[in-house]
Amino acid sequence: MPVRHAVPGDAVALATVHVRTWQAAYAGLIPQDYLDSLDPAQREPGWRQWLDRIRPPAAILVWAGDGAAPAGFVTVLPSRDPGVDVSVTGEIAAMYLLPRHQGTGAGRELMAAAVDHLVAAGFRRATLWVLGTNVRARRFYEAAGWLPDGASKVDESWGFPLDEVRYQRALV
């Protein structure tokens, strides 16, 4: 399986994957002017910081199918939801894969690695948040055994509202 833990040298690739995947996946779902303004070079310092600071049980796992630079990533950590027992509930905070690798099984490999990591860290259930209008992502999560649990929120941290729904699944 070409999934491994991210290393500091992956910052440029992760910034690129993050930006290019947002631009492709969210076209028509969030403001185009925002997507057009995204620049991997502006995101790279944030990725460097996160890679330097991340500690278990949190992890950034990358998919590099050809052994070269990462073409996808998934981040896992204890749940960030208020009132949740973080010793029991983990979270997939982000999962992105360059469009040319979607539909190849790479996403399933990333998801399997994320679930394996959460189980190894001792979590018994996991959640993730997804843009409610992102039908493709929702289908992917549902095919992987995730189900919406009825929770929703509006994230306005990007300068515009994003309506998100929460998915959950048992891990053990």
C-alpha cells in the first residue's frame, strides 16, 4: 500500500494537493473567486508548521502511488466536536486526492489507512464533516461504511458559509 506518514519534506506537495483538490472538488459549490485565489505557495508555510507540530494520536497520512511526491492525504485526530469523549471518538479532519487519481482505488487506500490508524490509536468510533452539497464525497464515504448522523453546522471561517453534515461510523 503506497500510504505512509507525512514528513516535513512533503509540505510543498501537500499544499499543492490541498489547493488543486479544493479547486476541482468545490467548483460550483463555493465561490469561484475564492477558489481562483488559492495558491499552494501561500499554503506551504501552514503545512510546514503543522508537519512540525503534529503529535500522536493525530497523523497526516499521504498516498504516493508511484513512490514520488504525495498525490493525496488524510488527516486524523481526536474529535474536535464539543462534548465528545476524545478518548473514544476520532475524526477524519480532511481527505483530499488529486483528481487524476480519483476512481483508481487510491481513495479507498487512504481511507483504510486512516481507519487503521484510528483503531490503532484506541478510538472506537470516528466522525468526519463533509460539505452537504458535495455529492461525490458523500457517495464515497457512504460506500466506505460512513453514515450521516443528523448533525450539521455552518462553517463561516472561510469568509462565506459552508453547510456541512457529519458522518460517523463504528471502528470496532
